[in-house]
Amino acid sequence: LFRSRLWLLDKDIEQLKRAIKYYGKCFKIREDYYTGENYAQCLEFMSKEEIPDNEEKIYFKIEAKRTREKIITILSDSILEDSFDTRVDKKWIYATMSNCFLALENYEKAKEYEKLFQTEEPLDWELETFSESKKQINNLKTN
């Protein structure tokens, strides 16, 4: 997240490339939703950059989509586990599911998981973080 935030602040493309590299490695090894969501977001940012190779832009877009689909599969499986209700990261799982569905333009599912996130009574900073991610996704869709 640190490198992607640096890119958001100064638009240094090298920061974004590094973020993609590190988040991508981590997600491929650990398959955790946090790095996966950041990886997908950075890929989408890169797909909007001025890149001479159009095929590369398409790759970034497709890889972001596939990553989000994989996150949804991973998290859907964890939600079905008997121990899910005792997880301390339950609200973030819901938030991530909502954001992934939003990015994949499944607005009904995005709303469903956003409501579940809200039922977990997130703190102000958690709401702000979720809202900022949602805003970034919506901005990527309009640009």
C-alpha cells in the first residue's frame, strides 16, 4: 500500500511499477485478499497510464480482473467456513468483496457486501478507508 500511495501522491510511474511487482509477488505466494486487492488496484492504475504498447495495457486490465475474481473465490470459500464468524477481519473481508464486485461491475453484489461491512459497525477511519477505495474504483471506471 505504501508504494501505491506514493504513486497516488506524486504520480511517479516507477513507484507504481514497484507496487505491482511487490504486491503481485506477495499475492501469488500467499493469496491473501489484502495484497490481492492492492495488486488489482495498481494494475488498473497502470492500465490507465500512457503506455506505448496497447497489448500491455490490455494485460494490466485483464490481470486486475482475474485477480479480483480469484479474491472473490478465496473469500467466498472462507465465508463458508464454520469459523468465519469468529474472524477478526470479517469486516475487511466484506469490504474487499464489495470493492471487488464493484470493480467487476456487479453492483448488486457490491451493495450486498457493503451492507454486511456496515453491520460490522466500522470505525470512522475504517469507513473512510473503504470510501476512499470505492472512490478510486469509481474514478477508474469513468476515466
